[in-house]
Amino acid sequence: MVLLLQMALPVSTLVVAIDPGKVANRVWLSTDEDGLVVEPLSLSVLRPGLDELDRLVRAHVGVGSPVFAIEATGALHRAWVAELSRRFPGSVRVFAPSETAAARAQVGSRRFKTDDRDCAALTYLARQGYGRSVSSDEHEALLGSVRARRALVGDRKVAQQRLHDQVNALCPGLSAPPGHGRKLDLFGVTGQAVLDCLIAFDARPVAARSLIARAPGRLTAANAAFWAARWKDCLPPPVDVAARVERLERSVARWRALSADIAMIDTDIAVLLAQTEGQVLTTLPGVKTARAAAFAAFSMPIARFPTAERLYCATGLAPSAYQSSTIEQRRGISRQGLPEHRDALMNMAWGLSMYCEPFIQRAEELTKRGMKPMQTRVALARHVCRLAHAMMTRQDEFDEQRYRQNRHQAGR
């Protein structure tokens, strides 16, 4: 229960509360002894505003170090956070908007949001010792790359769905489900050859040799002959085939550009992950660079989670609880924290359930108990979280035999 409490700041500590904006940031400077040391002011987000804040802080800081409490609002706060961390190392604390809203309720302003009330809430939180420290440059670079990759993957997924629709419109039944005997993977070697032939021949059926000539990799004669025959059995394209082929060509170029961007970011992520404590996660079966980096980026530094349960709760997968007097209830997952963190842990659980024997067996046991697939993966995610926390804390590579022994000794 002691972990629920934070260490309060000394009364003489100067707290600088900053509510970021697009043009100007609202700033409060205060101490517990004297209250506001200057009147609340709005400072430009450009260099002159930060220089003015620097001057005011150094004039009123006193003996100790100041504490900067900044609300993390999209990307608006990042420039000031980086510069203040450089000028006042170890003094910046970052707060989520949800934390600010909860603190406004504590000071009686839940439904009355203003910049000054947000600054008052940030001051209230900082005085109690709350807030997250600023990540290192390597961690920030990895986090930025992971978020950029996630956005590109989302865009590519939409582009892939659009390609399927366009192919089905040009050649009805060509990329149909396996009910016709075989499913066409548009994003494999055969599918890419089919897309190039659709564009080159205006959706007219082609011979097997044309598919082989345009394949980006190895395409067997038997496979090419099968898809050439399937193509001939398809219904004719619509009357506006020329316009549709032009749109398909642009869609294919867009999909390939997104794939190239993702490949470049994967290279960057591999280099950045190797410099962090999350590199050890790549030794897990079914968890390579992309999955390991996605989870590590939102979990580091691992020292801020003293136990695996704290890390699991931070992902939002832990069941919420309600206890009052004799009433105790366990409800669905809490969903607190970042969705990206939660998705990363679930993806690691899926990878291990496919390629790691102890987790495959555990998944089968949970399925036999009557759990649904999503419930099974959430249950596995808890074991994965314990394992990942231990590996990142001790920097021990995964050893399947040792994991089996430790799990059986713990009775899990």
C-alpha cells in the first residue's frame, strides 16, 4: 500500500506549471511558502518565451532545484520539454491530460476547464510528487519510430483493403476466398505478378508466361498456369476498365511506397532498439524487432515499474477492481494507459502462442477450460508481461528450459 503514496516536495521548492498551447504557453510559478511568486503569464512558444521563463526561474528558484510540471498535449509540449531538460536536467515532469482532469476534480474544477485551472491542477500534482520523468534521447527516438511505423502500418492496411476491392471489380472472383480452390495472396509473389499484369494488359486475361515474366520472385510454371486459367474463367471487367486500371496503378504505387517506408523504419528501429534495454526481448520466439520495440518503447525505463504487476496494470489489461467494506468486485480490463502499449503486449502474446512451446501448451490448456480466443490471449499476456519485465530488469536472454522450471516452482 505504500506504493500508492508519493513523496511530497519540500515547501520551498519552486514549481513551474506549464499548460502548452499552439501560440503561447500558460505558466504559473509558485512555492508552498509564498504561493504565486509572479502573476500567471502567457509566454510565446518560440525562443524568446522560453528565455523569459529561464530568467524568471533562475531569479526565484532559491536554494533547491525547480520542478517543471508540463501537460503532455499531443506534440505541443515536446519542444519545451526537450529544451527545459537540457537547461534544467532532471527537473521536468510530464503529466497526461487525464491526470490533469482528475486533479481538477480534486481542486473543485472538474467541469470548468481553463488554462489557469489546468496550471493549478498541475501544481497540485507536482506538489504531491507525481509525474513522469523525461525519457532519454535514445528512448524518444525509438518511441517516435515505433509510432511512425504504427501509423504507416495502419495506412497500408487500408491500402490493401482498397486493392482487393479494385481487383474484384476488374476481375470478379480472381481474388475470391478459397471457395474457388485457392486464395490469391495479392501481396505475395503471385499477387504482385497479377497486379502488374492487370495494369499492363488492361485487365484482360494473360498467359502463364506473362505472370512468370512479371513476378518479383520465383513463380513456378504450375502455379502460373493455375492463375492464368482462373483468370480466363472470371467474368468480364466493367465498361470503365481504362479508368479503373489507372486508379489501380496509382493504388499499387501507393501501397509499394508505404511498404518501402515501413522497411526503412524497421531498419532504423533495429539500430535504435540495440542501444536500449529492450533489445533482450528479441530473443523471445515469435517476438522479433518490430514487436519487441513496440513494447519496449512504452515500457522503458523499466525501473519505473518496480514489479511486473505494476507494468501489467500500466498496459490497461489488468482487470479493474471495486472494493468497499464487504463488497468486492472484479470487472473487465481497466483500459488505462496507452492503447499502443496494450496492443504491443497482446502482439507479443500472440507471437509466443504461435512459436514458443510453453505458451502453446498454456494456450491449449486455457482453450480447453472454455476461454474464447481473445480471453486466452489476455490471460497469456499476463505471463508474457511477467517474463518481459524479468528479462528487461535482469537483461537475461530467454531460456525455455529455465522458464519452464521457474514457472513450475512458482506454481503458475
